[in-house]
Amino acid sequence: VKALKRLQKPMTLPAMREIADYYFGKFKKDLKDLNIETPTEFPFASDNIKEDIDLVQTLTEKGFTYKTSDGIYFDIKKFPDYGKLGNIPLTEDGESRIGVNPEKRNSRDFAVWKFNSELGYDAPFGKGFPGWHIECSAMSVKYLGASFDVHTGGIDHISIHHTNEIAQSESASGKPFVNYWVHFAFLLVDGVKMSKSLGNFYTQHDIEKRGFDLLDLRYTYFNIHYRSIMNFTWESISAGH
């Protein structure tokens, strides 16, 4: 939405896809420039809406969801193993990243579908958008099966995103979702967490403008264990140049 406003484009689904395609092209080029092997699949969330809807319907039919005025939510109390990945007690209350919703039965309950009558996708339960977590489960199951070996992601996803993926996936299939979770630590820049809001990040183009080869960057990454916090500095990349 911010990108559409910045580029003065209409607030439509095709315009959103145009933005996504643009950055996807940049992403693929970055992979090639870093000499990273290309995945066999690059699934787009917007190409898998049917799978999202089917998953929401399955969860609803099995009694794991409830409806509010703004969407359909997963009831975590219906999944006794909720929080097993991060050892989060089911009785522990949590904070929502998008604010308090008095209609939710538990603050940790999460949306599997959000209603939007003006912009969104048609579904039997109401026009809108799939929840962030449901997209990942739907695409994972479609391309890898109900159970698969390795799932990666940042350590910040353990307590919410990956925990919710497990809950909805295993509730729908009745099978173990993932065998091995590989979580990586944060990348810092000059000792501070890298973020778009702070503007303290470098692109691969910035690395090359400084006279470094992108393989220097790969070498720098390989010097740090994936579960250790990495602090990027120009001195650190110079060491492997």
C-alpha cells in the first residue's frame, strides 16, 4: 500500500501485483548476482488464494475458527499443543502486533481471513484477504505436502508466525507439520538492527559501489554461524576482500 501511494498508482489488486512483480525481478537478479542456486518454485501468495480459502474452510468445518465483524479467527484454545515450538504456555496471554480486538476470545487468536468489501478476493465466507499465516501454510502444503522436513526463518518468527503456522496446519491435516526448524539470528548494521524504518540498510548495489565483489559478501556471511547475531561493518567485509 505504501508503495502504491509512493508511486501514485491505483489501489487495486492488479496494481499490487505490478509492484510485487517489480521487486520479484530485483530479488531474482540479486540471487543470480550472489551465485545462489535458484529454487524450483517461486509461489506468489496472490496465485494461491483458492488454497487459502480451502484451508480456511477446512479449519472452520473442523471447529477451529470463529467469526467476528472483521474476519475469521483461529481459536488457539482448540489446539492444545499451541506454543510447543517456543515453549509458550497456552495460558500465557500475548500482545497483538496490530492492536487490541475486543471480539477475540484470546489475544493470541489470529486471523485466517480478514474481511474487506471494497478490495479483496471473493470467498464463501466473505470478500477479503487471507491472513499472513494462512498463506504460508497453504503454499507449503501445496508444494511440499502436509508434512515436510525443513522450514527456515528468523528467530523473531518463532513465537508468533511459525507457532501459528504449526497450529493451523496440524489442525487441518492431523499430521506433524515440520520435522526440523532452522531459525537464524538477526543481521545488525554497525551494531544496530537493520530495518527499513531506520534506513540503515545497504543493497547489493551499495556493496559493489564500494568496490567489493558480491562473493566478498557471501564470504562474510559464511564466517558467522546462522544462529549467531551478525554485525555487518565495512571493516568486516574488507577482511575477506
